[in-house]
Amino acid sequence: MSKVPAELKYAKSHEWVKLESDGSVTVGITDFAQGSLGDLVFVETPAAGRKLGKEESCAVVESVKAASDVYAPIAGEVTANNAALGDSPEILNSDPYEGGWMWKMKPDNVADLDGLLDAAAYEDFLKTL
């Protein structure tokens, strides 16, 4: 069974979102997503300063099996990306919720987080796949 940390919010497209104390959010892909993709060999994250629309394709992860788009779970502006993933994409496989974060952003509207799934709802969603 995939790890689904209780403190995070989730999108049905398998991104997780963590609300930080300063009102920014950190985004990554879930344990389920990295496990489905297999060993990751390439990661491209959005550049700082880029404005993202909700559900906009903004990053790419490639594994030995497939390439997959990563979507912005909410709208906002990218403030940082995880440059370490460029040299070591396998971090997403080994540590998707900490070292494997993909980008940080300033949300256009923090209330948009309410539209995402909590951990229990995401686990229920995974059972339907």
C-alpha cells in the first residue's frame, strides 16, 4: 500500500500539496505515482517566476517505463524548484514526500486547497484504480 501522509492534500492526478507556515505551498508527486512510474531517470520542474493555472501541465517525470506530465494542483506563482532532482531524479522514488518535493509556490488563493482531497479521501480514490 502506498504511503499517504495525513497532513497533506492530494489531487486525483497524484500530486501532493503541503501548506507551509508562511502561506506558501510545496508540491510533489505521491508515493503511488512514483511507484506506478518505476525508476525515474529524468525530472523537469517549472521555473521560479512561472505563473501556473490550476490543473496546468507544468512538469515532466520520465521513468524507464514512461513519461508523465505533472499538473499544478492549484493556481499560483512558482517561487522555487528542487534543482537536486535534475541530477538525482531517483530522489522521487526513495523520498517522494520530503527530499523529492518538486516546486514551491505562492497560491493565488489559499482556499483552493479546500478543493483537494484529504488523506482519507485520496486513499479511497486509490482503491478505485
